[in-house]
Amino acid sequence: LVLSVVASSGTAIAAQPSPTNCTDRTTALKHLSSAYKEQPVAMGLSSSGGVIEVLTNEQGTTWTIIVTMPSGVTCLVAAGEGWEAVAPIAQGKIL
């Protein structure tokens, strides 16, 4: 899996998925598990119908965001280092 990132207005955003960073979900999860010891820690449904997943390892040293589209194709959206879970915030207060 390869990630292409572009900068826009000082913010890094993932470039459009390409065949080099897309595969089936099972292959993506096996690769991220074996190469980085990452497992899913959060998920959600995007407005485009894709399932977004955040993966990280127990130490939080690496993280990856993938999207699985309704067609079954899974693409790498972003990856990095130094993952840290934060407490949820509701109405300006930490829960």
C-alpha cells in the first residue's frame, strides 16, 4: 500500500485513491496487522457510503485510516505516527 499526500492551505489531505493504495479489506487488514501490528480502534460511515476505519497498534506508535467502499474495495486514506486517543467532548465539556 502506498500513500500519496498533498498539501492545501497548510493542511495535509489524502490524494484521490489510486490502484497502488487500494486492495480488498482482508488483504489490507492482514498487511497492517503483520507489518505494523495495527488493529481497528474506531469506525464510521461516510456520506459517500464508505466505511471509514482507524487502526493503530497498542503503543500508538503508528496509525492508519482506511475506507472500504460499497464495491468492496479498500483504500488507504492516511497513515502516520504518534496516535493518541482523547476523551470525547460534548457541549464544550470533556465527558
